[in-house]
Amino acid sequence: MKAEDVKNRLTRDDILNILSSQGYEVSTRDYKFRLRDEKTPSAMINQDGTIHDYGADFHGDIFDVLKEYKSISFKEALEVVKSYIGIANDTIVTPRATIEPKKEYVSTLSDTRHKQIVKTIEWYDSQSLLQTFTNPDYAKEALAIVPMWVYKQSTQEAIKEFKYLTTYDFKNKTLVIKIHDYQGKLISYKRRRYLTAKWITAKDTHPNNQCLISIKSDVNHIYIVEGHHDFLTAVLLGIDVLMIPTVNYKKFTEYELSVLKNRDVILIADYDKNNSQGIECMIKLALQIDEVASAAKVFSLPKFLESDNISFTGTKLDLSDVVNTSFGGSGALANFRSSLAYRADKDIFYINKELF
């Protein structure tokens, strides 16, 4: 029996009783109850077993309620449900694809060009002694990504991944990000123009046909960001991230969608007061993944700052800018990650009328 079959097996009364076992007072007459702290019950179990809170505009199933309002994982919620309806552990089969989703984008580089790229990256990597903060030129480049306090508080795993993904062009004094295709083949690199936000792509390569992905868990939020700067920032933050390579990224591939399946997906668009293109792109992508993700929402960075009582008066803002607003201090990185997840759960999102 698959986990989806457990959900389909639940009756309206089963859900009523499960909610009651979790401390909710559900009316057996009209199936209404208080999902939040309120005077009049505004949540209700529908005939099809879904749950809707008219006061908070929440809609989901029993697993969504347990995850969002009881702060437990899907696996823990599954244990609660199946123990209530008397299904043995060994009868549950975790859903998984019978065939690995096709990793559609494969590099078309010639063998000669591929060897040149590999040789160039090996040349950069050979100068590892220059890739430290004792080298002032490297330090400037690294600190242009995120402030020092982030490096100091990042986990060893995050630092290791950052160093795996990047290298250093010691002649041009610029940071370099390595790009592999979904088969793991090195297909390109992007060199950052010295002390600017621009990235130059290796000649004759086309890495923007795919996203960059860094996933470390199967239960946390996945954040979708715009651009390489934010991608590296997210890696150092230690959060699950998928990066769309351009603001005009049209459609996720089958493989990219498989990564997002059954996850809470938060799309973090770059904010530009004078250009809504990035936000509109993220909204289109959110609609595309809505059918496969548990939730897909476009996160508002200006609202994030406002919720932390930080005034934003500029015209442009991205994830790395928001990270740079912190002064650091002990525990700052953990607090920022917690705040990011908390705000993502508290509807800090764009609505249509906010688009410029």
C-alpha cells in the first residue's frame, strides 16, 4: 500500500477523529472546528476529506494540517494517520518512481572543447593556495558573495560544497563557478567580472539550458532563486536550492520537476521596482509546478525585511542583499535560516496587485 492509498482510504469521520486526537474540537454535526486561535470556528472538513480554513485561506489535507499546524514531518504525520486507522508499518510503501526521471539536458560539447574546459578548471584548481582569505584579491571576490560572518558560521558541509562548486581565476582575479550537466559532466564555467555582479560564460557553451541544483534533504523547503550569486549564497546558508539560470527561464524539465515533487517550494524572485519581469517569471513557474509540489509560493523579499522591522527604500533587492543586511553576531546564520523558513510559512508573498 502506498502513502497516497492511505490518504484515499480516509473517510470524513476518520479525519474528524484524527483531528480530535490532536486536540482539536470538531463538530460532529457540521465538521467545523478552530484550526487557529479564534472565537468562531472557520475551518471545516469537506466531503472529499480536504480541510479548508475560510479565515486564513488555508486548504489542504490532514497531512498538510499536521505538518503546518503541528510542526511535524510528512513521515511523522503518516505514522499518526496509519496508527489511527490500524495499518501495519510493513504494509506502507513509500511512493517512488519506478523509472528514474530522464535527466534531459546533456551537454553537446565536442570532445575537444570539453577537454579544454576541464584543463582550464584544473589549471584554476591547481592554485589552491590562492583560494584563501589570506589572498586579499580572493577575499574581495568571496566577500562580494556574502559577508564574512556567513563563512564563519556556515557548516563544514556548506563550505565544502561551496569550494567544490567554485574555483579561482588567479590571472583575472575573479571567482569561477563550475557547471556540470545532470549527468555530472563538466560542461561550462562562469567567471565573475572582477568586483561586479556580472558572470561571463565560457565560450561556445550553453549552460543556461538547465538549472543548478543543491538538495541536501527530502523534507525541508526548496528555495528557487534567480542567478548564480543567490545560488552560491543559498549554498553557504545551507538551504535546499534550485537556481533558474536566467530571468527568461521558460519551463522546468521533467527531471527538475521530479526534484520539486511533494515539496514545499518557495520561489524567491529578484525584486526590481522598475521591472517586474523576474516576479512574473517566478509566478509562471509557480503555476507550472503547482500540480507536483505540496505548495508553490512566490516569496516577497521587501516584505521579509519589513517583517523584521527593516526599512527598504531602494529599487532592487535579491537574496544576497537581504543576507547582507544582517550585522552577523553569534547564531546569526541559524537565526536567519529559521526566520526564512518561518516567514515562508507565514505568507510573506506577492499578490497580483503588487506587480508593477
